Amino acid sequence: MIFNLVKEQGLTLEGAKKYMKENRKAVKHELKSEKSQFSEIENKLKHIKSGLIAIKENL
């Protein structure tokens, strides 16, 4: 979240802090969305890992 505000949107750290204070509901929604996406990615990576381990065992 902070990375996005600072690096991608060009805000300063103070600007990011102010944005997060003024937009608490939007920030909470974005964090929930990011957490869901990370969880989904983690599950896909675990599935890929188990597939690769199975391939390695068959070699």
C-alpha cells in the first residue's frame, strides 16, 4: 500500500500518511483486496511447488 502511494503515485511519505488518514475506509478495502490476492497467489504457488516436487520424484 505505502509502496504504491510513494513509488507509483509519487507521494511523499508524509503525503502517503495523510492520504491513509483521510481515506481510512478506502485503505481498509484496498488492504483486504490485496490480502485476498496474496492468499490466492500463495495457493497457486503451493500447487505449482507440489507439481514440481512430483515431477522431480519421477525423474
